[in-house]
Amino acid sequence: DRGGEELRRRHGEAGAEGGTLVKAANGGNVTIKGIANLTADKEKGVMAGILADGGKVELGGGTIEAVGGMEGDNNVIYAMGGGEVKVGHGKDIATNITGDIAVDNNSRADIKLHGPNSRWRGAFVNPVSFFRMRSLDVADNNVTLDNGSVWEATSSVAQTLQSLRGGSTADAAGILNMVDNSGDITIENYSGNTVVWYD
């Protein structure tokens, strides 16, 4: 449990063991209340910035990115085996994610993007596939977009969200950017205000 300090990790630094930078498994919990800046360099064998494999990882915010991956291998966060990942839950902390979030059908991801300096470019995918082929069941995927934050939904295949929460007013809306060739997004539970852009 780390509070106000900032955590930075890349491949080759302490914590990159097992191909991940932050990992919680088998009922374990990792909580970073402040900023975490994580770069998963695929060319150097780092599978993900965050892995919750039967455990729980919670980050206040920061930058989480995947670099150097082959086409279709852009996963930067994994929630598997009943694991849970919560990112962007810190107060007044910007969150920037570059890469896909892989969630299996027994797990949960809760991504909160607050303010104009918060952005996610990526999609929810199935962790057993490198090619964004989702299974038929619905994973517990949740996104909050408010106050000008942006989600650039890049998947060319359909995605399903358990919930999408927008801003409390029209002026506080977040932005869902359906980039060129984006697949459909099904939202099971929607609340708040969101602006949808189509490139």
C-alpha cells in the first residue's frame, strides 16, 4: 500500500519479474493511492503493466502504456481468474492509458477517467486472444468518463460494458470517441452525460 509517492517502473527495474510490473495473485492486494507510471515494453518481454490474477490491484492514477507489441498484442492491463483492477480512483489524479484491457468472464475492470488530462486509447478484449476475439459471455467492464476526459475506443470488433457513467451535468460530460472502424459498444447500464464522437 503506497500513498502519496510516485511509482515508476519499466522493464529491467525492480518489479518487472514474471513479465508484469504490478501483480496481485491468489487473493493478494496491491494498492497504490498516488501516481503509478508503468511502461510495458513488449519487445523486452513485459506482458503487461498490471496483472490481477485472482487478486486485486487499485491505482490512484498515472500513465500506463504498452509499447513495442506486435499487431493485436497491445494488452497493458489484465484481470483474470476472478481478479479485479481499479484504475483512476485517486482524487485529482490524471489517468492516461495506452493499450487494451483484457478481462475474462470471471473478473472485473473499473476504469475512471476524470478531467481533460485523462485519456484512454484502447479497448476491452478477451485475455485468451491476441486478436481481439471476444467470447460470448459478458465480462464485468466498467468505465467512468467525466469533465472532458476521453476514451478513444479502438477495437474493430464489438465490446460490451457492464456500466458507463458520464458526468453529472452536460457541462461535465466525458467524451467517447469512436475512432475510424470502431466496432459496436453495448452498454448494459448507463448514467450521466457523455458526448459521442465519430471519426
